[in-house]
Amino acid sequence: MDDGVPRVPEQRRPGSGARPAALRFGLLGPVRAWRGEEPLTTGSPQQRALLAALLLREGRTATAAELIDALWGEEPPSQALAAVRTYASRLRKALDPGVLVSESGGYAIRSLGEGTLDLAVAQDLAARAEKARGTGDLGKARETLDRALALWDGETLAGVPGPYAEAQRVRLEEWRLQLHESRLDMDLEQGCHAEAVSELTALTAAHPLRERLRELLMLALYRSGRQAEALAVYADTRRLLAEELGVDPRPGLRDLQQRILRADPGLAEPSAPIADPAAAAVRPAQLPATVPDFTGRSSFVAELGEVLTSAEGRVMAVSALAGIGGVGKTTLAVHVAHQVRPAFPDGQLYVDLQGAGTRAAEPETVLGFFLRALGTADTAIPDSLEERAALYRSVLDGRRVLVLLDNARDAAQVRPLLPGTEGCAALVTSRVRMVDLAGAHLVDLDVMSPDEALSLFTKIVGEERVAAEREAALDVVAACGFLPLAIRIAASRLAARRTWTVSVLAAKLADERRRLDELQAGDLAVKATFELGYGQLEPAQARAFRLLGLADGPDMSLAAAAAMLDLPVDDTEDLLEALVDTSLLESAAPGRYRFHDLVRLYARACAERDEQPPSERDAAMSRLLDFYLATATRVYAIERPGDRTVDHLESTEHAAQAGRAGHTGQEFSDDAKALDWLHAEATCILACVQQSLAPRTLRRAVDLLLAAKDLAESGASSLRYEAATLAARDTAAALGDAHAEGRARTTLAQVLSRAGRFDEAGVEAEAAIELGRRTGDPWTNGNAHNEQGIIANCLNRRSLSEAHLLEAINAFRADGNRPGEASALCNLSRVLVSLERVSTAIDLVREGIAIYDELGLTFRLANARYALGIALGHAGRQSEALAELTQALEMFVVNRQRLWEGTTYFRIAQVHLSARRPAQAAQLAEQALTTGCIGGEWMRANILTLLGRSLQGLGQLDRARACWREALTIHEGAGAPEAAELRRLLAPAAVA
């Protein structure tokens, strides 16, 4: 039971062999009591008032006279004292012994444990939130305040009579509002202004005279790019205060209005705090010199410095720093060594172990070098490794020495070189993670942040040149993959060529096939750095490195890699983990792997140079396409049982090799995991589509778009999905493949329609219908007519829409595609609603729902309930409409259809407004704007129109007009017929 009351550990009643269940009390809502999970009877309203009065005294005794005054005020009944005693007696029986006690002619509630009273819990959480905010931990403060606010279950002391309860209710509701304001203030501090608008709109509607809420709403709207609405809020507030109270807004609100009018930069979203710059390096006597332009890495400098300087009192401190070649391991290690030099007054040793090359330094040779540096005569240095290591440790005994072992091959090379004595420390750099180096503090060094990368580039090139072409400079460091070595090479080339501009360098690096060749200067070359690591790979590792680099996705799952390499999953994992250990591949998350951008380019160059026969490159990409198509098809079938689309998709090329899991797709234990996979792989799937638009793989690539169509409606992947679909359409047209072109155009029409670009969508749908006629493709025939029907309805072409949807229904029925038939029936019902044939519309959508129910197709059932909610709303059956739309919303949320979720908020808001509940309508319209909707800017304008009507109903006329003006601009720009209604709304007589 989720009743908002704080929980205590579950306990048993006496006699069960355990302690009795604890009592809990709630005041932040109705006055209630529980024993464990069992609700207790708290009696009549006056009896609850007595319980509340005692609880609010926090254990202090209340006299009978005080309780009578609390319950009845100045006019108590004649038997008031007897009534108080009766209420107390009944409560004593309901509660545990010793909880309600009689004392000095009065009563008190005692022996309550921590967390027993929801009000006390809320007060504690609020105090903790304030403390967290004071220390700058806004995330924790917001989360803690949210927990406090979640304890309320409606109005405080709801339904409790008496003057005392009324006074406490006012006090606690005011405190609740203050907590809301504090939490919303922190929301704005953390940049959550768009999300805050909806809540602030609802709160200002409920508390129209509260200026602090108005101020927060103005700021949230301004930071969301809605300046006109922010100023309209001020105008509404000024008018309301004048009408209701005869006063002007307080100075703070007036000042905020002026700052918004000036577009004061101080009102912009707060930026992240600037990290403290690293302390200046100190030059050592023996360590290599630190680079004068060392940049960033402040957290790593602090972390490594702390570990190394903790060596005193310990046997030894060892830090092992790993990362890809060129990431700046040596530069960071040398810099840190300079930083901690004062902690090692007896010296610092340094050696390049040359572990990335083919001839790594031998430990006994290094020990000889170290012993001589420590003052040991050549004649005293023994020959064997064991003897040298023992003498080395003896010489270091009692000293405080830092040893920097740079570019190590592996842990075996490092172990003999560790001091092993108290007060000494070792810092190791390697391309390999030293997981087998006992007791080592392991640090993985990643590329620079964009700000750090730009800062390094600027230090080398010069502030003046970079300031003049900042965007080009950002392009350069991005092309370098934020890799320090690459940035240093690119910047050094530019610094040496005064006639080059930053844009010239950016243009050279934009060509991916030439990028690695451009990144060399003098004896520095990115390609040579990677070549050292590649040269040490075993043949199977090198093949995996080359082939995986061919894929364009940002990362790759283990299952996808296994399919691409045509290997079992376990063997694939061994290869990938070996590449991670050499820093040629990164482990992005458990079971996922990625290349650095420049390493990927190098891997592709190796594939072109070394992969034999060359056809293996195409075969690997074909296997990856098969994996994504087979798995996406499985997800589609899980989400849409009975949908014939899966029967019309291309077979995977390698389907005969069923022994390989990759060719038959990944399997899922439940529906949620299937949907998780689709959204997690979205970018990789769409990248694979665009890489597969060749004659041999085109139809499979287009069908992968069909199988992954949920990505188009999720919001997060819609733009990438559109780009892939456009590329597929153009390629199919260029190759003359009418079958693939018809499917691509149908899919593109769906994408454009969801974005509100109905004219473009109609062109694509019409072309798809003609291609479907030519090819006889049943998928295109049904879906193209269905989509054209949707588009025509949105353009108010009802008869045309009805004709296309009837064609779609016939096509789906001929194909035996019952889910497709149900979809077209639901779409037709919406057309009939617009034609005022509401009864028939309701019948049609119920027919569609019956099909979905029969097939167990819960995913598409959301769209059907959405359509039914619209039809019922037009029929004036508002409560039924809300029930259907609420169910649809819940289904869209579960299936992560964010744009449909936002659209459903809009429809629910329409129902509330028609029921004359403008406050609820305004809040839901704000949620729709924040979430995003099917229909793009067209639907956004419709939501703004609705929001304006809701605000008009709340008396906020200036903000309503601001919403209508923005909606009018959108509709006029698109030539939409809805513009006429907005002009009428904005006419002076309409809002007078």
C-alpha cells in the first residue's frame, strides 16, 4: 500500500513470537494511524482532531481546557469535557498500551519511535535538504526535498474540524508551499527550467496571488526561450494584484521583468562551476621536464597525488596509469611526479620501459641503471635479476624515493622494479591495465573533455588566432577525437604555418580517409603510435580489431560483435577483452565496446591494407546487418503479435548458418528486455542502415527500418531515423529498385507525418501508393494508403482521407494483416469524428480494440484507446474519455513512446478544458509541451492554442495572448487553416 506515510520495519503482533508491529501516524493529509500495514480506526472528525492536537504537541501534555479550546474554540458544547474523555478513551484502546497517557488532568502521546509521524519525517528531510544545499550538493538537496513533499497525501489535516486544526493547516500548507518554492528554485539552479514550467503553471493557478511562484514561473519561461510568455505572466500578475488587493508587484518581481526586457545575461542558465587550476609544476632534478602547456586533468592530478603522497607509513604506494596511445599518460605522470616531488626528498627515478615497442627494456638492465643513479658503484652491482632486485630494495631502505616507470609492457616487467619499502612510491604508465599487479591503484585515462582540448589547442596556437575562429577550432579538436597527442600535432602544424587559418586545418582534417596522414609533425605521428600496439596483436586479435572498426555505430554489443566476426560469443568476448587490455578498444559498459574515433580510422586503414580476401570486409558488414535485422524483427514480432509485416521482410543472407546465434538474432526472456535492446541499439541500427545502402544489401537495410519503426516515434531517435530513411529512399530511387523505394517512401511518409510536415509526407505517400501498385507489394499497398489517410485527415481533407483508409482496410484484409486492419479502423474512426459521425466512429474503434485484444497486442492497443478517448470526448462522455486516454498514456509510457505520451497529455487536457477545469488543462498542456508530441510544430501550435484557452479560463489573459501569438506564427508559416481561429481569438473583442 503506497499511502505516502514513512515506513518502519515490518513487525508481528504479540503472540507470534516477535515484537508487535509499530504504530505510524499521518497528519500530512487525512489524520490516520496504522499498526504495521493495518489501518486503525481513528473515529469521528472530533476524535481525529483530538489525535492531531496531541500529535502536534510532540509529546508535551495538553490540558483538558486546551483540548476543548482546540476542538470547539469559544463556543464548546455543554458536555465538552466528557466528550474529550470519551475520545481519549477510545483512542487509548485503539493504540498500543502506554502511547496515550493521562497526566496532570490532561493527555499526551508518548513512546513514539523515529519515523513514526510523517510530519516529523518531513521536517527532518527538509533540514537535511537545507544542509545539502548549503554545501553545494543541489542534486541531493532536490532529491531529499522531493521525498519530503511526497509525504503529503492531499491537504494537511484534511476534514479535521476546530480552530486549532485550521490554524495548523494554514501553517503547514504554507510550509509545504515554501518547500515547493525551494525545490523549484533548485530546479532552476540546475537547469531544469523546461520541466519546472508545468508544475509552476499548476501552482500559480492554485495560488494566483503568490508572487514568488510567479517570479519562478517567469524565470523558467525565460530560460525555456519563451520570453513573451514570461513578460505576459508579469502583466497578468500586475493586473490581478491591482484588482484583488489594490497593490503593485513587489520590487523583486518588477526588477525581474526589467531584466527580462533587457535580456540580462545574468538570467541565463547557471553554468557549471569552474574547476580550480592545477598548481604550477616544480622542476625535479632527474625527472623529464613537464610540458609548459600542461592542460586540465585536475581530478587525475589530485587523485594520483593523494595516493602517492600516502606512501609514508605504508610499505609502498603504487599507481598504475593505463590508456590508449597518445592519450597523455606520460605527460600526466611526469606532471604528477613534479607535483609530489617535495614528498620524496631522497630522489625520483625515471625510466622509459619501451613496452609498446618490439624490444622492451629488460628489468635487470633497468635495475643496473637505477642502482648507479642511487650511488652504487659498477663493481658492486651483481649480475642476476634476483640479486639486483634485492640490492635495489636494500639501497632504498630508509629512503623516500619516487619511481616513475613509463611505458611498461606488463606487470611481469614492472614487479622487479618496485621499491617495496616504506616511504617509497611507484607510478607506472602502460597501454595495458595492470590488473595483475597486486595492491596497485589502477587509473584509466580517457581523452580530454572538449573544454580541456580547446584550451590545449589555444595554448599552442595562440589566443588571437583561436578567438577569431572558435567554431573551426572546435571542429579541429573534435576531428582529433580530443586525443592530446593528435591535438598537439595539429596545433603544432598550424603554429608553424602562419599563412594557414584554423579553417584550413579543419578542412584538411574533415576528410576521414586523409585524417591520420595529416596528424603527423616531425617525429610525432598518431598513426605510428597506434601501429606499435597493433603490431603486438595475435592474428585473431588483429582480425577482430580490423573488422570491428568497419562499423559506424558509436559502440557495439558483444552479441553484435560475435555476429560480425562469425564467432561464438565466448570466443568473441576473449578477443575483445584482450583488445581492451591493450587499450586499442574501450569497454563502454558491461557487454559493450567502442573505439576511439582515430583508432577506428586506423582500424579501417588496417582492414583495407591487411584483410584478405577483401570480400571479407563486405561479408562482415553483411553479417552485422543480418544480426540487427533478425533481432529487430524478433522485437517487432514480440510487440505486435499477428502483424504480417514480419512475413514480408527480407530473409537474412546468412540464415542458413543457424549454428551462429548472430544470424538468427538475439533472444529475449521478456518483452521489456526486447524493447530495452531496441532503444539501446538505436544509433547502431541506424548507422548500419546507412552503411548498407548498396545493391546487395539495400532491401535488407530498408526492411531493418521497417522492423525498427518504434524508433521513429520515440522522440530520442526520430531525427536519425529520418536521415536514414531519406538516404534509403534516394539510394533505392537511384538504383531503380521500386520494391525498396516503395517501402522507404512509405516509411518516410510516416516519419514526416509524425513531425507535422504533412505536405511533404503526402507527396511521399502518394509516390509509395503508385510504387505499391507497380510492384504488388502487400506491405506497401496497405501501409501507404493508411498513412495517406492519416495525412489527409490532418489537412482537413476528410473525404480523401476516408477513401484512402477504406483502401487500406481492404488491402490489410486481403493480406490477412489483422493488426493493420485494426490500425486503419481506428484511424478511420478519427476521420468520422471530424465528420460528426461520432456513433459510427466509436463502433469502428471498438472493432479495432477487439482485434487487438484477441491478438494480445497491448502495444498498439494504446493507439486504439487513444482514438476511442477522442471519440468519446466528442460525444460528451468525458469521464469515459479520460479513462481511455489515461490507459493509453500508461501504455505509451511503458513502451517508451515519448512523443505519443506528450500527444496524449494534450488530448487529456482537451477533455479537462471541455469539462471547465482550466487549471488541470493548463498543467497537462505544459506537460505536453515539455514532453514533445507527434505532429511536430503543427501540434505544438495546437497545444499552445489550448494552453492559451486554459489560461484565459484562469484569468491570465496576457499570457494567453502570448501563447496564441506564438501559435499563430507557427500556423501562418505553414499555411495551416488553424491560423484563422487564432486570429479570431486574438481579436480585441474575443478576449475582452
